[in-house]
Amino acid sequence: MAHTPKQLSLSHKSAATHTHTGKGQPMKQDQLDARIAEIMEGYDAEQDFFKEHRRIFPRRSIVYQLVEEIRALMFPGYFDDESLAGVSSATLVGERLLRIERVLAEQVRRALLYDNYDLDDGEARAHASKIANEFIDQLPRLQRLILKDAEAAYEGDPAAFSKDEIVLCYPGLLASTINRLAHELFLLGVPLIPRMMTEYAHSKTGIDIHPGATIGEYFFMDHGTGIVVGETSIIGKHVKVYQGVTIGALSTRGGQRLKGAKRHPTIEDNVTIYAGASILGGDTTIGEGSVIGSNVFITSSVKPGTRISVKTQELIIRNGDDDSDLGSTPEPADDMEESKPDDTWYYVI
């Protein structure tokens, strides 16, 4: 028989007399009182986490709903049953924009109060409303960027049957969409919310892009799982990145002392980075038109038009009868500029 909410709700008094259904013995009152006291001491000891004024946070569940609302606005009918047919379409878009602005303003207000303990609530409301309004103004531009990402995915993936499939199914487009929204709020100085948004994308796609990363138009992440892009990364136009790529910091041993420093690489226009490559360091620039092969580890800049690969390892098969030396797959040509697009060293799936 299902429990009612009243049966499931335990007050402090009823918790002390609650009996377990298993074989273990229920907590006695003195044991419960001791645990309560220890936990309360932990609250007092860890002031960084448990100060009263720090309890005003943006609500993650509402931020996630906001992301989905914006996606539905940008692609009507793809994620809900809303239709743009008829004269009511403008009304529907207007209602959605007003709803997004209202919800975003409230969550930004909470973020501002969290970040500045001395901020007056009225000031926070006014500033949050201004930020939400500025964000709404950027939505048409962001929609155009996201449509270009969808175009890049369709043109760059022969396995894609349609652009609708890209929008509905591709994790790379989901992650880049959320990143573009989060990056705009990051630029507007909003605390917490941009990172909540990109971590939502991370949890759904396995793609981890910091909201501070700057990404140009026509960005395509193929397969996507395991891609990491750091906060100060700069990525140009028409860049294609495969699964497992890291565009990261060379070292984080400096911790908070590195805050604000350029720690992550710059990827110029028309670069392709194949699966498993790691490109590290704030001084590292991958020149325009370069191709980075799978599983390479790069910590210094490369000139425009460069092609980089790892020497293929020799394969030895042991099957109990003979040892077969299969040799290695063809190496890239000595003159990398003349290598053909279908060379096997790219390891494309």
C-alpha cells in the first residue's frame, strides 16, 4: 500500500520514535541527539558553506527548465507541440520571451545576492532585470549562431540524414547551444548560472565546455563524448572537433593564483582536431587550416596549414599458433601538404 505524504513526513519528534522495517535496531534518542549535535557543529565549523546569507542560490532545476524553454523558442515544434502556423505565432513567441525574461531575472537576482552579500535586494532586482533584458536582445543573434552550428554538423557528417536529425539527436549541437547561451550570461557578469547551464549540458552529453570559452561560428563536435574545452580557450570559425579531445590548461598547480590568466589554447579558423588529441597551454596556437591527428599531445604552437600525426604502432597478433607481425598502417607522406584527405592516420569513426 502506498504511503501518503503525511505518513512519509517525519517531524523531529516522530523521527526519534521511527522504527526500521529491517533487522537493524532503530536509533535511540541519545544516539539521535548526538548525531544532530555533531552535524550542527559541522555547520558552525564550516562557515564558508553554511553562513545564512549564502543560502540564496539560483535554483538548478529552474535553470535547467529555462534552458529547455529557450531551445523550444529557437526550434518551435522540435521539443514540444507548439506550432507557428496561423496568426497566433507572434503571440506565442511573445509569451515565451516574456516568460524567459521573468524567470531569468529572478534567478539572476538570486545569483547577484549570493555573490554580493551587501547588495540591497532592490538593487539586485533592478540589475537582474537589466541583465535579463540584455540577454533577450541577444537571442536572435544567438539563434543565428546555433543554426550555423546545425549547418556545420549537417555538412560535416555524411551519416546525418537531415538537419532535423541534427537538431533532435546530436549531442554536439545540444552542448554548443547551451554553451552559447551560457557564454552570453558569462559576458554579462552573471555568477553561477552560466556554469549551471554548461554542467547541465555536460551531464546530458559528456561534453564539458566552460562558459568562458569563446567559440566562433560553424562549430561542429562530431560524436562529442569526452570533449573538454577550458575557460580561456579561443576557437575560431569552421572548427571541427571529434570525441575525446581536450583543449585544456598545461598545468593547474598554481590554483587560484592562475585565475584570469590565459591558460588554454587558441584554435584558429578551419582547424580539424581528431579523436583523443590533447592541446594544452595558454601560449599554444593551432594555426589556421591545420589538421591535428588522433591521440597527439601538443603543448606548443603550430603554423597555419600544419598536419600533425602520431607514428602508428606496429601490431603483433598472438593466437596460439604463430605470431603474426602485421606491420603498421601507412605513415603519412613526408610532404604533409600533399597528404590526401582519406589518409588512414586520421582514425575517423
